Amino acid sequence: MPDDLSQLRARLQTVVAIPVTPFRPGGIEADWDTHAALIARLIEHGVEVVTPNGNTGEFYTLSAAEMRRAVESSVAAVAGRAEVMAGIGLDTASAVALARHAHDCGATSVMVHQPPHPYRSVEGWIAYHCEIAAAVPELGVLPYIRDPNVTGAHIAALAEACPNLVGVKYAVPDPMRFASVARDAGLERFAWIAGLAELSAPGYWAAGATGFTSGLVNVAPRLSMALLGALRGGDYGKAMKVWEQVRVFEELRAADASADNVSVVKEALCQLGLAGRAVRPPSRLLPENVRDQIGSLLDQWRAEGWL
């Protein structure tokens, strides 16, 4: 791996913020001014990697033009102070076009959403990522793995074919399987990003992860950064104290197969006066009792100095 990609791999071992895509009331138009302000806030709190077009950014509801604009907005707001890992995906041609656009905008890596195809062969999964990686050899590439059938051997084979594979976002809810996959693929070979956010970060970190994704960081960046610091320092007692602070919020996001994953984050941002709560279907606006629960959590965090 070239030195610059090796250095990028090291920089990605951190909190990977997945910013929301704010919408104006009704959800029809994106609010790019607010998008830029939210990303600037992340950077001001020490975030070093942002992923526009992640799931918390409602990737699958965005038009191609909005996907491109999200990356452009992120690169401009970051202004060289952090890495931009652009989310890309869908059909191969679209993914390649998005990857090339990300490169042209100044992103340093791409996170490839799991191919949304009902029939996936191992060979086809490798070929999909290889075509994308070959189109942007200067960028780091990270597959987003949600499929438990992807093994460490498959990832190793992909890396042999794609020298710019610098990391893996792993989101299979099984830390012991992750431990095996990471070791079979090469524990020191990649930046291993725990893709299920703060709720699972301590368990995955113990199994070999060196970073984790976060939607919570949009709301309470001090909590996310405190968890990262505790995990990096090997202080699992402190890490679990932070985990206890975020547990209810993250469980609200994970409930009902993560149906309200984005809605919970946007509701919290709305109550903080930072963004609107609008989401696009198939997400929903939250019922009043959940809004009240989020308000209570924000009051608690504010009283304890996390906000």
C-alpha cells in the first residue's frame, strides 16, 4: 500500500461521523446552509472524519444531484480540517460516477454501501468493489459490510485485487464473528470501523475495531469523543460510563429494526435548535411520547455538561 494510503488508513481509525442531511419543512428540499453548519460544528468538536451520504444522511432517499451536493457541501465545510469519506453505492455505474465525483471534489476516501441486490455471489461482490476501486485508485476504499456471509477470506481476496482498500466498516451485529473476520482478513491490514455506532463500540473495540461510526455525534459530540478517548486509553470502566449515558438514545434509534434511526437524531437536533426534524419516507416523524423522551435525555445531558 502506498505511503499516503497507509497514512490515510491510520487517520480513519477514529469516530466516523455520519451527518444528517437536513431538509426544509416537508422534506422536499435539502437545507444546504444548515448541512454546512452542522458539519462545521462537528469539526469544532474534534471530529476528524465525516461521511456524507451515509445511512444517517438518508442516502437511499437522495437524488443523484443531492448526493453530489452533500459531498461538495461537506468538503467545503471541512475546509481541509478533517477527512471526507463519501458514501457511494447503488448500481455499479452510479457508484463509479459518485466515486469519481468525490475524488474531484477533494474527498480522500469512499465508503461503499452494501450492494442493494437480492442475489449476491461472492465473486460478484468482489467484482462490484473492484470496479469502483479501479476507477479511483487515488482514494481509499472501505466496503460497508452488513452481510454475515462475507468472510475474512473474501475481504482478503478483495484487498489483493484492490490495493486502495484501506478499511472496512463492519456492521454485522455479532462481535465474536467480527473478531474472526478481522483476523482472517488481516487485523493490522485495515482500519476496522465498528459500523453499529456507540451502542456496540466497546464490544467491537475489544475484538479489534479501531474506530466507530456515529449518528449521535451530530447531537452530542462530547459524548462520542469521550467514548473514543476512553477506548483508545483502554479504560473500559470509563467507556461503559459513557455508554450508559448514550444507551437510551441509541436504543431508541435501534428499536423496531432501526426504523427511527434518523428520526431520533433529527428530532434531537430540532429540539436543540440546530436543524429541522423533517425526514423522507420510509422514515417517519416521531410520536409525541418519543419526542418527550428525547427532550428528557437532552435535559439530562445539558445538566451534566455534555451539551
